[in-house]
Amino acid sequence: MSCLSVLLSTKRGGPNYLVPTGRRDGLVSDIRRAAYMPVVNDPVEVLIEKFRAKGFSEKDMVVLIAAHTIGTTSCLFVADRLYGPGRPDRTINPRNIPPMEIVCPFDGAPEGRCPLDPGSETRFDNHIFANIRDGFAVLRSDAALYYNPKTKRIIDQYLNDMNGSSSSFERDFVDAILRLGTIGVYTGRLGQIRRSCSMFI
């Protein structure tokens, strides 16, 4: 099955990749396992360890986080950077503070939505790396990538990609996202292939 959401959001028609179907899902939902998921306030080194525990390199991590090139996030994950103690966060470009405050005002509704990649939030491209470099990243975990020498080097490599092309990013993203889909796959009689993702069958 082709990943149409990525394909359709890319104005020049790519990347187009096939997503394997028929994955067997588990039959247990345990909230304690969420502790191992990356969260927006994780320091970069913690993020690196969480991704490494699943078999991903630092480059894989940066590429997967750069999926934030499309979409929005709840103001719930932005408000602390704008209005917490000693805020606004000094890593936010001052030019980005007024637009963020309009979308996510102080004491505003947390269900407000802020674009993750301002200026390119409806297109799948490498624009998010420039936003991270220039202080326009919305999430704390995205912004922090440019303040860690390991991940900064990777971002700079993508920014210096030949002729400004996003082709290497797209290729690396497809490789990483397909491997992400194979984590913890059940085989044999374990789990089940669901017709509806929201219920057991």
C-alpha cells in the first residue's frame, strides 16, 4: 500500500513508497509502556537513547523527527515554551513569538493547533531543518536538536545537501520509516491482523 499522505503533501510528487500491510498487532494495551516513548520535553541525549533502544541511529532519529515537516501540534505542547517561568524560551526566534502567541494565547484553549513547520506545514520537504536552525521550531524537542553537536551536524549535512535538494532526506526518511514499522512485529500465532485498528476481532 502506498503512503498517500506523504505523497500528496509533496508538491513535486515524492517520496512515494510502499507500506507493508498485514502487520500482526498485540492484544494488550499497557499505559506503562508509554514511558519508553519519546516526549517533547526529553533532552536530546534521552531521545537518542530511546531511539537507540529500538535499533535506530542518531541520523535515523533526526530523520524520523523531521516527519514534523507536515502537520500541527496542540498548544498544550507549546504553552510552556511561551509562558512558563523565565519564558519565552530563548531558543525561539523573536520573530516567531507573535505568530505562536496568536495561535496559542496565554490561558487560551489547549485544543488550538500550531503548525510544526511554519511556512511549509502542508508539504513534505526538508524545510523543517532550516526552521530548526533558525529558531522557528515549535516543539522544544525539535529546537533542541540544533543545540546538541551530534544532531546539529546531521541537520547541517541535510541543509548543505547538493543544490538544496531534499532527495537524500526523502531517501533516508523512507528507509527509517519502513524500519520503524517493523518494530516488535508479531509472527506465527501471536497477535492478530485487524480489520479495524480500534478494536480486537
